[in-house]
Amino acid sequence: MKAIMVVGTTSHAGKSFLVSALCRILVRKGWHVTPFKGQNMALNAYVTQSGGEIGFAQAVQAWAAGTIPKVEMNPILLKPQGNMTSQVILHGQVAGVTTASDYYTNYFSKGWQAITSSLDRLAQEFDLVVCEGAGSPAEINLKHRDLTNMRVASYLKANTILIVDIDRGGAFAHVVGTLALLEPEERQLIKGIVINKFRGARSLLDPGITW
């Protein structure tokens, strides 16, 4: 199964929107496409036809792709509950409650198995997957337990797009810093950069782009 990955320099960079747009563009070009987000943290859940819960963003992306939302499109959903705990949803079903510190110990291996098995199932039905990362792929304090960014991109050998929100300021610093913190083999997967929410004269960006 061919794969495209969308990662962001920060949360709220526009990953979900870009994945939705790519799903709609690609399905119009004749691809049988599915969205995918290995791990999502959100209270906004959607109940699939099978009765399982996934992040609502993945349901929207599935509709953009002209297909039915499935639990395989978001195999891990974390629903914050307060007191630094989250409910863990695996394959659409409640698996338990965890703290951030215990999650890596108790759910990392189970989570990666859920991700890879979901991708294997989606590969039997679709010919292209558009994956969404979470947060930043270059959080050096969390990278060892990051299930949903470059670990997925590397597993799929996916052409990867890095998106940055210029509204926040420091867009070029965010891009350069993110690329610098990726491993060389991860950096090689980055095939394009999207500067999101830019308003104004393109010429203002040219010196930074040229550099």
C-alpha cells in the first residue's frame, strides 16, 4: 500500500485539515484512499458502525475520502479524564485508564501492535493511506515512546510532508529545528514543506525559502 505522511512542527499546525484535503483530492483522482492516525488524543470521538470509538477528525477524513469510518483508521484513542489520566481506547474499545508515566510501560507494545495490525487490514482494502502524525515528530524528550509520527512513516516508507503554522511566528525556525532533530533516515522521508495560514505577498517568503 502506498503511503503519504503528514507531520507538523507543532500541534494545531493544520495536519488534520491537510490530510482531509489530500484524501478528497486523491479520491477524485481515482485512488481508493484511507486516512490513518495511529494515536490520537481527543475528547471528540465518533462511534463507527461497528460500535467502536475513533477520533472525530479521522471520521471527517474518511468522509472526505468517500469511505466509511473504521476503527482501523485510529487504532489508539486517548481520552483525557483529568488528574493527569486518560482513558485508553484500543481498536475502538476501552482498554483501561493510565497516567502519562505508565502509558509507555503498559501500552507501548500493545499500541504498536494495534497500529501495525490496523495498517495491515487497511492494506487489504485500500491502495493508498494518508497518515496524520500528532504534535511534533521531533520532541526529543518523548521520541523514544512516540508511536504515531516518524515510527509510522518509517514503517510505511512514506513520502512525508512537514506542515508549519506561520501564524505562530518563527515558521522557518520551526521547520529548520524540526529537520535538524530528526534522524538522518527520517529526514530523508521529508519530501515537502507546507507553510500554512500564510497571508500576504509571496515575495516576503522568498529569502527564507531560498536559504
